[in-house]
Amino acid sequence: MMVVQQEHERPRPMAGREQPPRDAVVHDPRLTVLDHPLVTTLLTTLRHQATPADAFAHALNELTRFTLWAALANEPLEPVRVPSPTGLEAPGGRLANGLALVAIARAGLGMLVAARALLPEAPFYIIGAHRDEQTLEPTILFTSLPPSYQGLRHILLLDPMLATGGSAVAALRHLRQAFSGAITYLGIIGAPYGVQQVLNADATVRIVLAALDDRLNDQGFILPGLGDAGDRLFATIPI
């Protein structure tokens, strides 16, 4: 017989932990929170409990594009000139080399499709992390990272949910063992607690989010949030 765990029996690792208010982190210059009607529309699709996995993945892809737009606003361009249909050359530019994508699996894999479509020449890597629901402590299970970071200048770290910040901080520390360049965390929804943890962990990291919610519940989930992004993306539990 399957025993259903009641709400009061679930682990409450965030119970009693002090959480910063939203206003305490939202104005940090290293944090960018998007503000656009299309972003709000896509977020509404993600948050709705009845959104199926395919529509969820589509909205996640589109929001990833918005976060990339913000994260790369100040990227250097290499000037180029291209022939136009009028017979004249047109001035243009291409993103300079040195960008790389690192997805925190599993949910971060859902952001790779859109990121690779916009940055087809950027190499991509994976960090597999697991969060212990009893303690909220992260464990790095595996990595697929380059043997050398030579030639890389900016890593984009992808993970939709910045809740406690444990997995993001663990990934940052792993990357910082050999990489001293710029790192930008791209997420969809964050909580003030997780944002603060990441900013405190690395003096130069930047964070781009589509939304900054209010707080975490006692189980470490973002409120109002959208539930478990990995489960919803891969349809591994009923919505």
C-alpha cells in the first residue's frame, strides 16, 4: 500500500531561517529583473498549474531568449560588412568569441535549446546537481566541463529556478576552481534568499531573472513560483 506523506510530515528545512525581503535585493546592481508585457504573459503560462509540458517548454524557451537579450546587452561586437540585396555592403557585427553555456541539470537543460539557437557557436557544458529535500544541501553528481577554460571569457550559467541558491553556489564554486572570467546566472524565477546567497558567494557574478518572487516556503520552494520546473518540463509528475 502506498503511503501518502501529509503536508505536516514533509521536511521543513527552511523553517526558522531568516529570509531577506524582496526590497533588500531587487536594487542590487548585479541583479537584473526583466519588466516587459511579453515576459509577464509567458510567465503567466509557466505559473498556471494546468499548462501542459509542451506549452511549458515553449514558454521556457521564449523566456530564455529574453534573459539572454538582457545578459548580453554589453557584449563586445566584432565589426563585419556583408553584401546586401541592393548591391551595397551593409555594416554589421557579430558577438565576439569566448562565450560558453553551462546548464545545471536537470531543469537547466530546458533552457539550452533557445540558448543554442541564439548562440550556435558557443560550446555548452553540463553540471549535474541534486538538492537533498531533507536538508536543501546540494551535491554535484557529475560535470561535463572543458579541461581548460583558455579562450573563454564569459560563462552563462543556466537554471530556471533560483530558490535557495544551493545548486547555483555549488556550480559557481566548481567553475571558480579554474575560471576567473565573467559569469552570469540566467534564471526564470528567483527568490530573494537564493539571490542573496549567490551574490554573497561570488563578488563579480551577475544574475538575470524574468521574475523575482516573494519568498520560499518551509520546503524551500519559491512562492508563488511555479512548482518544480524539472518535473513540469519533463512531465514526470501530474500537474
